[in-house]
Amino acid sequence: MFRTILWLTFLLIVAVYGGYALVTVDRRPDEVRIRSMIANTVTAVQNRDLGGTIACISRSYRDDQGLNFDRLRVLIAQAFRAETSYTASARVNYLKVKGDSAEVGLRAEVQELGEGLIYSRNLTLHLRSEHMRHMGIVPTKVWRVVRVDNLGLYPEQ
């Protein structure tokens, strides 16, 4: 009898968890999800949240300056350690979705409070829709940055 109750409780918990995961999957259009990802990343940068900032970056990230995911993560972590107070912003100029890839042109700016601009660039983000599991159960896709053109973290060579 005890085993039966235990199994029924376990199955109920799994069913509720799976149902909640299925209901909360993001089903918004790709363009809305990409704009939301950019807004969430700007908020994470503003809050010096390293995990939230790199959540939008693909593990397969590579750019023309030789940066990969790990190197970019280290650079972001170093920048967040600076004691400078700043505001971050990103303005999307265009967004093109083509199947499982997308290109976003945006203006990224970081301004030191009471001072001038620390960083101001027109960037081109190249994104890919990557497979993942929502809440560890439901297969879904998430948009992540695989390359950034004109990042400008290193001087031109």
C-alpha cells in the first residue's frame, strides 16, 4: 500500500512538472524572441550579471578577432569587475530572420555616469536557433549569438 501511494505521488509530481514545462514553453514569433533576448542581455549587462549576459552567446561563438565563447566570457567578467558606474543600451536598426539563422544590426552603447561614452558601436549580430530542453523536459529552440561583426574590443591590426 505504501509503495502504491509513493508511486502515485511520484507520478503526480512528474505529470505536474511536465505539464508546467509544456505550458511555459516560449511560443512567441522569432522576431519577438530575438528582441526579448537582446533586451534581457542589456538588462544583464546593466546589472553586471555575467550568467545573464553570456546566456545569449552560443558555445560555438567565433569572430574575426579570434574570440571564442571562453575568451569573450573572460573579457566580459573583467569588464564587470571595474568599479565604474555605467548605463548600457542597444537600439535595433534591423532584424532579418531566415530559417534557423538571423542577422541583427544594432547600436550598442555603454556610458559612464557623469562622463562620456565608454563604448559606442554599430554591431551586426549573427544568430542561430539552437536546440535545448525547457525545464529539462520539453524540446525547444533558443536564439544565441554565434558571431558579432565590428565588436571592436581589440585595436585594429
